[in-house]
Amino acid sequence: MAGVKIRLSVSDRLRLLLMKLRSRERYKAEKSRLRLSLYSSKARAFNDNFSFPFSSRAALASFKHSGHTGDVIYSLPTVFALAESASIYLNCSTSSQLPPNFDHPYGKEQLPERVAHMLAPLLLAQKRIQSVQIWSNDTAIDFDLDLFRDSPQDLGAGSISHWYFPIFGVAPDISVPWIELDDSGQCSGSVVLARSSRYRNDSLDYGFLKKYPNLKFVGLESEFLDMRKTIPSIEFIPVANFLELGQVIRSASLFIGNQSFPYSLAEAMKVPRILEQCLYAPNVIPVGGVAHPVLFQKQFEYVASRLIAPALGDGLR
């Protein structure tokens, strides 16, 4: 992902091209100067076009978010901080379209209505959230969480949870759980995996995990079939909605996944976890609890060997 697109003018691009031919060092310095100048201009324009500080002291606080699902989960610490003691009403906008060349398992919508309905039971299971509904243009809201999309932040780096902090002037503690679900025990003594087709670190091979028992998989069936090529014994756990998905992940003794929606749930509940970190968009940073980001194969195998034994317990005997 990226934030506001920083595009040079035609005249600046031509000038840089000529400079590149004459002096590569001057070209690099000038390109950097121009980009910094444009980012500063975007920041000033953004600052001038929204009201700050935000304040909601009513008995309820209403929010709007257009997804993706993981983005919604990572926005919740900000939602709870802004609402303070007020009841929370969440509006899911399902009308936002993805760019034509953007490939996503959900299709061409950022948050399809069917996906919003799957997300609602999970959100409503949180005590402070009173309502989740599909947003319409005439619905008044207190906080538009989509403002981060127009900000001059680099959304391909940093931490997704932090995207909202500078916009809304809050800094909640994300080292503690912000989603609470009962532990069903469904996957106690099991390692739960999820690996989406997006944000993969292709230098990592999961094949070494096939020597371990009690491996489960959550996510799309196509993702499971892909993982089964590497780990033939892995078991697929289908879910009817994302509350059920959250309950499965909550009960896991260890979760392993890439920067996908299931990982956002593991992060939000601080389940012991290993993150396959994306090399080109490392915008998920594990914080709190037992949490390891992995970038390299030897590191992946070392961390997994340390965490899987206590996770599986008697399952290894």
C-alpha cells in the first residue's frame, strides 16, 4: 500500500532526466529534495482540510470505515480511545472500489457487503460496540476513519495501528489486547497457520513445519490448498463468520501467519504468534506478548523450534 501519491510534474521529471544524464549524484539529491518538498506540501494541504482536535463527549460515538478487514481491526485501539466512555456505533462503508490493477481475494471492493456481515459478529462481541451497520451517504458520523487514506503517510511502512494516531491525536497502548474473546479451547495444543496470497515473503519456506503434528489452517480454501502442497497433513478449519475465526485463533497455542486478516486478530488478542513479515511493505509490527517477526529462513526455523515445543506439549510425544 501507499499513502497519498507523490507525483512530480512533467517539467520536473524532464529536468531530472537531463540531470541524471549529466550527474547522477546531483540527480539523486534533487529528486530527494523535490519529494520532500511535495510531501511537506501534501501535509500542509491535509492539515488545512480537516478539523482538529476531534472531540466526542456524547453518550455515543459513531465511526465510519471502508476496510479492508485488517485495517478495521487495527483501527479499534483508536476507536476505543476516541469514544472514551461512550457507546460505539460502527458504520462499514461497502462502496469503495479498489484500483483496477489491485488484486485482492475479496474482489474489486475494499469491503464487500457480504464480508462486512461476516465481520459484524466479531465486532459486536466487544462489549463497548453497540451497533455495526452498513453506512449510507446520509448517515452522520463523528469520526471518519478513512482519513488515513488521504494523509501524506507512507502506508507501506511503519505500523497499521499507528496510521490513525497522528490524525486523531491519540496514542493508545497497543501492547495489550484490544479484542477480547472467550477461549473455546478448540485449538488448544495446536499450531494455527494462515497465509494469504498477498504480502508474502517468498524467501520463506514452510516445509520444515510438516514434521510437527496438530497443525491447523484458517483462511480461504484456496490458501489452504496451496499450503497443503507444502504441509500435506495440515487440517483446514472452515468458519461461518469472523467471530468463529477469532475464537479459533484465540484458542491456538501458537499462531503463524503473514500480514493478513487472521494475523490482525492474533495481534489484537496477543496470541503467541510468529509473523511472516513482508519485505516490500513491512507495515505490521508485532507488539506485546510472545511475538516474533521473521524475515529469513534460518530465523524462521529457529524461532518456530523454540515456540512450537511448548505450544504442542504432549502433542510432540
